[in-house]
Amino acid sequence: MNQGQPDLNYELYKLKQSFNRNKKAFVPLIVALLLAVGFFTSYYTVEPDEEAVVIRLGRYLDTTQPGLHFKIPFGVDRVIKVKTKIVHQEEFGFRTQSLDTRRTTYSSRNLDEESLMLTGDLNVAEVQWVVQYQISDPFKFLFKTSEPVRNIRDVSESIMRRVVGDIMVTEVLTTGRVGIAGDAKQLMQEVLDKYDMGVLIRSIKLQDVNPPKKVQASFNDVNAAKQEQEKMINQAEQAYNKVIPEARGKAKKLVSEAQGYAQAVVNRAEGDADRFSEIYREYIKAPAITKKRLYLETMEELFSKLEDVVIIDSKVKGLLPVFGKGITNEK
Amino acid sequence: MKNSFKFILFLVVALLLVGSNSFYILTEGQQAIVTQFGKPIGKGTTEAGLHFKLPFMHKVRYVDKRILSWDGSPNQIPTRDKKYIRVDTTARWKIVDALKFIQTVQNERGAKARIDTILDGHTRDVISSHNLVEAVRNSNQILENLERKKELVQEKKQKGEVADAAVLEVEEEVSGEIEKIQLGREQLSELIVEKADEELKALGIDLIDLQLRRISYEKSVEEKVYDRMISERQRVAQKIRSIGKGEKAEIEGRLAKDLNKIESEAYKKAQLIRGKAQAKATAIYAKSLTKAPDFYEFIRSLEAYKKSIKKDSKFILSSESEFMKYFQ
């Protein structure tokens, strides 16, 4: 062997020794690190309002429910969590500005483009609405379309215009609301189903539905005119109702009075007739004397009542001056 | 020993390099084309998962498999009836032939430019060769509803169930002429899709649908439309008011008529009752008195004296009168 060789060998040996010594400390460290990373990336939790889509080497494996789950670490399994229980909301023609203040504030600035639409009679209406949806299939939601939310917005705008486009402006503004929301929901779901994007429309709600600002006053005027019309008719009806029942009552009174009078006249006639008949019956038995008696009795009664009776002897002439001087002859 | 260690290290690194280059992972929502020195191999992969390839020689190009959105910029297009509108469209499309797609447009950006020209052109063609209503309405539902409503009102009117106000309400809703449509909104979009489909097929693209997202009047037209709406509303308001006045006058007329009728009828009835009673009384008197007219005359005269001569009347009695017969 060489003289210098052992030195070199020795040096090499020493180096190896130290490397081995270092390796002995190094390897467990790396292994421990790998184990730790593997451990911490081998499980995941799904929150109660979520579902998780598991992708293994790029391929869809499973959709997991809320709870603790395991997966293969080091990027073999990829987990994407999707909020499936939450009802998501998209706003059209306005935006909720703040939910922090006591009263929710909205903004509709510069959203005319979104809310103005043509109605079936080629007028314009301003419609604001809300679409509420839920993710019914998280895998489809993630991988069937590139921009699911934008699809929802585009389709909703298109469908709302289609539905409103088939109705008159007056109907859109008044009675059509419920029908519009229902039709839009159904049609929208049909289109989204065609994309098979795993979205379920929960509801479409119309918010403010107005004529464009410029024409609003004239629409209000029509309403005012309707009110006025009703008021006028009511006033006239009121006058009618005030006069006619009273007149009917008065008419009934008039008739009743006539009926009363009729009864009285007939009764009186009958009474008189009966009385006459009675008297006559007795009179006929002794006509001369009865006649006399009746005459005298009447005269007696009559004259006794009078305060001023003058008896003129037919033999006295030129009596006239006596009159007027208040000469009274007491009986 | 040293050499073998180095060799093993080299082998491991080499294997890792080759190994990692001999497969590729295709994620869901993606498809891929494998090329060998630029030349495409096979028809492309659409299945997600782990796939093998020749290391270094094969390259993988990925494209989207999902439904993609296209948003057109709003266009000003005159319709066939010379109405200027802004048409805003969106579309959904899909890469169905990845190879063709890569060859013709390379990537999504390239595709967008081509789709822009194709769809904008066809949209312009279709919109400008149809009347405005065809792009607004989807059916003749309005006309059918109106017809039905009118019939209903007419029917009721014949039965005398509704007043004129209800007839007006139907008329009021209709502002201007409601034109009948032939195709409608959905069919116009389908027409655009149909025309664009072939051109897009050549690019490896399948057009799923095209939505007429927004159709609005041009700003200058908008003002005129608003003015028309205002004048229409004014006309309606005017009509409603005048109907109100008419109804009021009608009710007032009815009031006068009914009042006169009630009063005169009551008078008539009362007079008749009185007359009948008087007639009856006359008959009663006549029947009873004709038995002894002279006696009646006598007795009634006496009664009349009693009643007609008042307490403060002056009375001059002749001594020759019957009453004074015994006075002399």
C-alpha cells in the first residue's frame, strides 16, 4: 500500500463517517417532515352548509357530505368545497349596498341597462328582480360550465325580457307580477337544465316594477284619473242615495195619509148615514111633531150661544138708525 | 462503492424524469391533444384522469371541455321596420373538436375573435330582416288574451252584466297597434344559431345557444318612445276622467228621473185613494139619504146652522119667523 494512501483513505473514511452520522440524523428528519405533511394533508372537514367534490388525479371520485373525511395526500386527491345548502342570490337592476346598517340600502345607479326592457306593446318598463338559486350538483356546478354565475345572470336577463316582452306595459306594472315571476322561473330552469350545470332555481322575485322615470308622472296621472272617476261616481251615488230613499219615504207617507183620509171619509159617511137612518126611523113614526122639536131645539141651542141677537117686530118701521149703536137686547 | 452510489443516484433521477414525463393528469373539465414533434397523435383525450404518453417526444396541449360563455358587445341595428335598437347578445359554446380548434383558432382568445365576427354578423342579418316586434315578443299571447277578453266582455254586455267602464278598461290597455308576429324572439335566436352553426363547426366549436340578452331602444329613439308613452297615458287619463263625468251625469239624471217618478206616483196613488173614498162616501150618503130627501134637507140644514153661525155673529130675527111664532 502507498504511504500517503492510508491518509487519504483515512480522510475519506472520516468524511464518510461524518456523512453517515449526519445521514443518520438527516433521514429521520426528512421522514418525519414528510409524515407530518402527509398527516396534515390527509384529512379535511366539510362544514354543515357545504359539500365537497373529491378529485383523484384529475378524475372525479366522490361528493362528500359534512363531517371529517380522509384523502390521499401529496396532491393525489384534491378537494373542492362548494356551498350547496346556501341559497345564493343574484340581483338585477339594483344592488344591495349595505346590510350592516339598520336598514338595508340599495343602489340602482347606472343599472338602467339591466332593468329597462321592452314590453309587448313596444313600451318600456323598468323591472328589478332577484334570482335565488341553490347548487344542486356541486360537481356539475364546478365542471360543466366555465362561468356558472355569469350563465345564470345572462339567462335570467334574457328570460325576463322574453316574459315581459309578451305582456302589455300596463299588465307588467299591475296585475302581471306574479305571473311574470312564475313564468320566468320555469323558463330559466329549462334553459339551465339544458346546460346541465347543477343549479336549481329556488325563486324569482320581482322587486320594483316601474315605468321609466320620465313617464312615471303620466302613469300616476292615469291612476289619479281612476281615483277621480271613482270619486265622481261615488259622489253622484251618494247624492242619489241621499235623496231617493227619503223621497220613497215621503211618497209612502203621502199614500198612507190618503189612505187614512179615505178611511175617515168613508167612516164619516157611514156614520152620518147610520145616524140619519136611525133618526129617520123614529121620525117617520111622528114626522110633524119631531120636525118641530128638532127645529126648536136647534134654534134654542143656536140662539143661546149667540151674544148679539136682535129681534125685529115686523110692524115696526124705520128701525135702521138703531143699528150700529150697539143697542143690545138681552134675551 | 462510490461509483455505484453515484450510479444509483443518477438512475433514480433519470427514472424520475422519464417517469414524470411519461404520464399526464387530465383534470375534469379539460380535454387534451397529444402531439409528437408538433404532429397530433390520436383524436385527443376527453376522459379525466391519469394518462400515459411517450416521454419527451409527446407534448400535451390542454383545452377546455366545459361550456364557455361568449359576451357580445352591444350592436346598434336597424330593424326591418326602421327602428333603431341596441342588441346585446350572449352565447354559450363548447369545444367539441379539440384538434380542429387548436389548428384553426389556437386558443380561446383566438376563438373569441372569430365568434365575435360570425355571431355579430348573423345577429345583424337576422335582426335587420325582421320587424322589431319579432325580437321583442315570443308569441301572440297578447293578441289572444285581448281577443278572449273582448269576447268575454261582449258576452257579458249582451247579458247586461257589465257597464261601459269594463269595456273601456279593455280598450285602455291597448295602446297603438299590436302587430302579429311570425317567428318571435326564441326563433330569431335559433335562426342566428342555425346560420352560425356551420361556420363554427369548422372551428371545432359547437354553439349551444344564443340569447338576446338585452334589446333596448337607441337613446335618441328612447326619448320619442317616452313621449309617445306620455301622450298615450294622457289620452287614457282624459278618457277615464270624461267617463267619470259621464257616469256622474248619468246618475244625476237617474236621480231626477226616479225622484219625479216616485213623487208623481205617490201623488197619483194618493189622489186615487182619496177619490175612491170620496166616491164611496158619496154612494153611502146617496144610498142612505134617498130614502127621505126632504127630511135630510131639513136635518142637514139645522146642523149647518149650528155649525156655521159663530158666537159673535149678529143675528136679526124677525118676529114673524117660525121661531117667534108665539112671541107675539
